[in-house]
Amino acid sequence: MPMSDVSSPALDNSAALATVRADIGDCTRCPLHTLGRKQIVFGVGNPKAELMFVGEAPGADEDVQGVPFVGQAGQLLTKIIEAIGLSRDDVYIANVIKCRPPGNRNPEPIEVATCEPFLLQQIDIINPKVIVALGTFAAQALLKSTVPISKLRGQVYDFRGTVKLIPTFHPAYLLRNRNNTDLKRDVWEDMKKARAILSVPTD
Ligand code: URA
């Protein structure tokens, strides 16, 4: 059989993600393109990941490197991923907002509304088993909720029928409250739930 006839879901997914990225282009759909962002931070990782992490928006480091979660919060996220026996290459990481809000301010509703369709396309293509929503913005955007993350977390939600959604605290929030062992324990409990759904070996 010629190679072109061999179907590869990973390649298909990569190509589909590339199409979404091309559609975003050098986006001018919301005000963020006039507010100092250097580049669009699309997403990174395994295009057929079973586990996907969704954060809020790029920070300064991500804006420079064009890759989500590469700053301090990203380093903690990497440790969290490794704690359940996976690596960053196993998972897919994206944000609700693809451009850095100035001064890391909270995203505005118009920015979320404009950018979220691209995240939903990423999710549809990757079709993960589990999404871990990192922090208030990701959890509220995906669950269409205004409930605070402290009340949303602790449960597993059905998302669009096939995906389990697990809200947890944002790694930046853990870093800002690094002496709070309760928060760390809560995130660990949430990650164990994700691991159980994925059946990652525990040793
Ligand atoms: N915080 C986020 O929510 N996303 C990033 O990519 C980095 C920090």
C-alpha cells in the first residue's frame, strides 16, 4: 500500500490543528492585537493526547516564546504532569485566550467570546478523554459557569458528551499560595481523578 494511503490519526490531527492555526492567522479579531502582544500562542503537545490542559492566557514568557506554560507556572505544570507519570509530550496544552492580555490582566468577556471558538476546535480535533481546566477562567469558560473555581473543583463534569472535565486550581495560584498545603492536596486529588480515567499506571 502506498504511504499516502496509510491513515494516521496523529498526522490527521496535526494537519487539522494546522488548519485552525492558519485560520487564526495574525489575528485582529479582538482588541488584544493592539495591546502589545508579540505573537499568538496557539497550543503545544500531542495532537492525539488523551489528556488536555486548558489555561487562561499567555503570560510574558509565553508571549516571547510562543508556547503555553513555559514560565514559572508552566514549570509547576510540568511537575504536575510528571507526578501522574506523563510528560509534556504526552499531553496537549492550550489556553482559552491565545494572546497575552496587557500586564497579565484578566481576559475581558469579548476576548473570551472571540477566542474560545478556536479552543473548542482544538478540543474537537484532539478529542481528549480528559480536560483539566486550570483556574477560574478556563473552568468557567468551558463549563459556561460563574461559580468560583474553589466551588467548581472537586467534581468531574461531562463536557460535550464524550470528554470528562476536571477543574482545578491554576499553577500560578498555587505559586502565589505556596505555603497552603491544602491547595496542593486538592490539585493532587484532582490529578489522581484524571489519572484514574486515563488508566495511567501508578508505578
Ligand atoms: N498561565 C496561563 O494560564 N497560561 C499560560 O500559558 C501561562 C500562564
